Amino acid sequence: MATLLIVDDEKSTRDGLRMALEEEFDCYLASSIKEAMSILKSEPIDLLLTDLRLAGDNGMDLLDQALAIPQPPVAVMMTAYGSVDTAVEAMRRGAWNFVTKPLNLDEVELLLKRASRSRSLEKDKVRLEHEVKDLREKAGNRKHGLESLIGKSAAMQKVSELVTQVAPTRATILIEGESGTGKELVAHAIHQLSGRPAEKMLVVNCAALSPQLLESELFGHEKGAFTGASQRRIGRFEQANGGTIFLDEIGEIDQATQVKLLRVLSERTVERVGSNKPINVDVRVITATNKNLRELVSKGEFREDLFFRLNVVRILMPTLCQRAEDVVILAQAFLREFSSENQKKLKPLTDDALSKLRSYSWPGNVRELRTAIEHGVVMSNEDVIGCQHLPYFLNSSEHKPTLSAAQSSPLSVQKEDSHAEQMPLASNEEFNLHVLELQVIRRALRETKDNRTEAARLLGISRRTLQRKLKDIESPS
């Protein structure tokens, strides 16, 4: 259903037009230029029907401002002061058509339907242009969409092959992996290789919003649905119709939102908050998490039926330690990126600097490596980038060895606090995932003087993830 913004300073006219047109159009109302522009900048409006006289404002000014936004609506002017000169001026400034008051509602509806078809044709034209461009690019580059997945390791080759296989399908995809491993890059690659790359891909970080805000963000809300809901809002699923939605940190959503998301996946419909009217959506859903969803299901924190819906295809992202042979390749790619971005001459990394990069364990994964290279590019005023230009944690006396080095040592480790004790471990996996993690977190907190936000940034994880890991550390064993 096309969205229509009706702008008139007379409430009776606004309400009358809405009642006459709401069966065919999703109607928004505004009484002034300021109110209209607020809606146009926050909602995807297809059609604009505005009066020429707006309580001291000029509808022509609204027309100019509306047509200047990135995705302008198709505009129709209405006035009781119609004349040939006014109509010509409105058309010259970009109006699609012009109607005079008193309005013939059948004529207005017919005109808006024609304007809506014009809008659809314009969208089809843009989409076809993108598809032609995409086909040309694919002809010259068979790995289109995978160029951002840098690496020659067996682990990354496996990821690339899986992306290539599942992208053209409609399957819902779950991407799992530690923070900083590149889950969002994989989601973008899937979208680019899908059958809908010309359409939108919207990204939502589920951990960044409260449950109430997340529900409204995903599904939209009606005016008056809750305190502060002064206007109808189109949710991300509706906005992404025909395209892809990427839900990052899906393990953070609350139970109520899980129920609504399950309905979207099973019925392909959404209901705005404050409404019981289902709206059909065609959206490819990709989700990502750094949590173990199966474990959350067993704890009753995540719905099992939703997990099965999300986990149609699972892509597990390797840590940077598991693809250590890609460190130098990634470093060189980031070097080119940040040299260009900062308008600096491309400088080589010294052998000592490369050795530092190879020997570090990268608890923050690719994101941490990327930050380290950006630091080196910015700090180097010499002909090369050496160890002295890399971040302090790479040059620290406590520089943590790679897991391969750690695994060759005895399976016990000295705890790095005042309660030092030997910790016998059952396996290398337990050593890697528990002891080293605790040591790295403690070290980051010491080096940042217990600034948890800075420590999380240093580790390449979110503050929320750090808080959760600290609870594990501080709780009695």
C-alpha cells in the first residue's frame, strides 16, 4: 500500500480526505510545513497531497523542500485559488499534477492512483538500472559480493563457499561468531549475491534498543499507541519490503518481541504496535549473534520454535586465531584502506611489525586488527610503519602469545591476580576459552585503569558483553 501525506491547515479537510482515501493509501496528516517535513524526513512517503495556502505558509515552499530530500514523494498541489499560472508554476517546480477546490474526491483518488503507478514505474526503472549494473559487475567479477571477505585460509574459504551457495535462496540465515569476526560483512555479501541486491538492506542492532523501542523500530506503531507516539511510524520490516533485514545480536531480544518476530517469519506479515491489521511483507531475514542460542533455549531465555525458524542455515565465523594465516593479508588490505582514507602515502609494515601482528592472539578478532592498523597509519610520520607506531598493547611486556604458542605449554596457567594458583585444565579448548579470556580481560582493565568502556573498546567487544563476562569472573566457582 502506497504511503500518502495529506497537508492542509483545516482539520476537517485533512480528516475528510483521510476517511475517503485510507482504504487505498496509508495516510499521514500534517497541518504545517514544519510538521510535514518532520514526517517526510522520518517516514518513507510515496505521495504528497498539499494545499497551496497553509496558515501563513506557502505550499510552494513545502513543494521545494519535499522534492529536495533524498527520496522525494510524487507531489500533487490543491488550492481554492486555482489558475493556469499557478498550475504552470507548480508543475515547473516539480509538482506531478494540480487539483482545485472544492475537491471531487473520486477525481482526487483517481489522480493519486495514477501518481502511485508513476511512482512504481520510477522505482522499477531504478531497480532495473541497478540490476543491469549488477549483472555487468558480475560478468567482470564472479566473486561479486565476496570481495569484502578477505582471506585465503581454509576456514574463510569454507565461509565464502557457503555464502555463495545460500545467497540466491530465500532461506533465513543465522550467523554465529565472536564479536569482531565480520558477521555483518557476511550479511552484506549474502544480500549482494541474492536476487534482491538493488533493494534495501536494513541493519538493526537488537542490543542497542530497549524492548519497547525495539518493538516499535521493527514493527512500527500507530499514532497514540503509547505515550509519545505522536505520529504513525513505519517499522523496519515494512521499510525493507522486497529487500533484506539484518538483525544483529538477535540473542538480546525479549520474549514479547520473539513472539512477534516468529509471526513475521511464519506468516510473512507484521502488525504495527497499536493495530491488529496484518501487513504483508516480503523480506529476507539474516540474523547474527555472539551467544550460543541453543544454550539460551535450554535455559528458557530464547524460544525454541523461533530458534528453529532462524537456524535454517547456520554460518559459523572463525576467530582470527583460527585463521592466523589471514592476519598479514588483512593487515595489508586495512593498510591500503586507511592510507587512502587519511590521504597518506602507502607505507610498508616492517618485518618486526609484521612479526608482532603474527604473534598476537587478537582477542578482538578482525575488528581489533583493523583498529591496530588504523593506529599505525595515523601515528607513522616515517617511511615505514614499525612496532613503535602500533598500539601499546602490541608492544606491552605482557604481549599475549598466540593460541598455537599457548597450546604447546603445559596445561596449567598462573592466574594473574593476588590469588595466584595453578589451574589444571581438562583440555586445550577449556584453556583457550576460559583462562586466556579471563587473563585478557583483567589485563585490559589494568591497562585502562578499570575504565570498562575503554577496556571493551580495547578488546573489540561491546560493554554489555564485557559486563556479562565480568559476572562470570566475579561469581564464585
